Amino acid sequence: MTFLAIDVGNTRLKWALYDRPHPLAQLLAQGAEFLENIDRLADGPWADLPVPERMLGCIVAGDAIKRRVQEQMDLWDVSPQWVVPSVSEAGLTNGYDHPSRLGSDRWVAMIGARQRMLAQGPARPLVVVMVGTAVTVEAIDTEGRFLGGFILPGHGIMLRALESGTAGLHVPTGEVRPFPTNTSDALTSGGTYAIAGACERMVQHLREHTGQEPMCVMTGGAGWKMAPSMSLQFELVDNLIFDGLLTMAEQRFAAKG
């Protein structure tokens, strides 16, 4: 049963085709497109793919983008299914005040991170970090309860906000340094350490709440930029959302037969 996983973020659409909806599935093909180019998928990267029998995706880019993606999927006889966060799924309990208002990418990434942790050993408290256009830092206890999370601007948003609100800060991207001595380095270092500090604070909160040392998992297109500046031990995972979609798809589609 071929399975198509789609992750539509604020900037890019990423997709992956697997031989089955299962965490141990074999990857058949994958790709990514900037949102302005998604109308080329059906005649381009998707044109010669094996026909997917099932599809599950998460999207944060809005309904207009979703319609454009579904139009590209018209070349196949497959029903689009999109994740809407629920009270619980795949062993994770949603602690958001209004569960369906949680970003679907956050929910799916947390499910993927917990699946990876349980595949490696016993359950532990878990901090899940996604570094993209925005940054999210989530806390999950040992029993799989999502306790809550931070949202903060990504590097690009921070820099654009400073450039638009402060005179004289239109400078090139700098380097991350402990003691920056020029404006470029000061801006880059400030944004990087702000994100690192949020991660460290969430680990501290979760450690105090559970009495255990949390595991930290990081993902997102800009995760590799953060890696050298993190004082925490963490695992950097490229496609955590696909891990989550595979876990959810296994349960959803197995139940339907």
C-alpha cells in the first residue's frame, strides 16, 4: 500500500512516498518545493511516481495553499487526508486548551519524536524543538502528555523585525560568537542564543516538573544552524514530521483495513 506524506510549512512543501504507511516503511521518492512552485508538481516531480494508495499530510500555510496542493493530486485516485490535532492520538495526549487549535505540524512532530524515543528505549520526558520560519519548543511528560510549548520567531523574522524597527541595522548576516564585536555578529548571535535559551529553559521546566532528565529532539530546516550553539545534549532529526505522519498513518489506515 504506497503512502504519500506531505508537510506544507510556511515556506516550502516537502513530500515523501513510501512503500507502506508504517514507521519502518521504505522510502521510494522524496522532494521539496517552495510554495510559489507547487503548481508544477503534477507535471514535474509527481508525474512519474508510483500511484499512492493513501495520503496523509499536515499543513500550516492555509486553505488556499491546501486547495492548490489538492489540485496537483488530481492526477491520482487518492483521497487527501489532512491532520487536525485531536484530544489524543498515537499515544500522545493533547494538553492544549483547545486541542484542535494546536498547529498540526507541532502535533505531528511530537508524535514522531515520541515514536523515535520509544523505539530507542524506555519512555522519558521529551522536549521537541522545530526551527523554521517560526520556532516551537514543546514539553511532553513520560506518560505522553503534551504539557505545553513556546512559540518564538525564527532567525529570519527576528532580523527583519529589527531591520524594520531600528535605524541602521541593514547589515549582512554575521557569525555566532560568545562576545560579538560588530553589529552583524551581534544580531546573528542574539537570535541564535534566544532560541537556544528557550530550549534550555523548557528542559529546565520539564526536569523540575517530572524529576527526570528530559530527552531533547530538534528538527526543522534551520535546525543544523542551531546545533553548534546548543549547550544541551540533543538529537537532530531531518524529517521528524514524516516520522509522525508514518506513525499516525499506520494506526489510521490499519483500522480501516
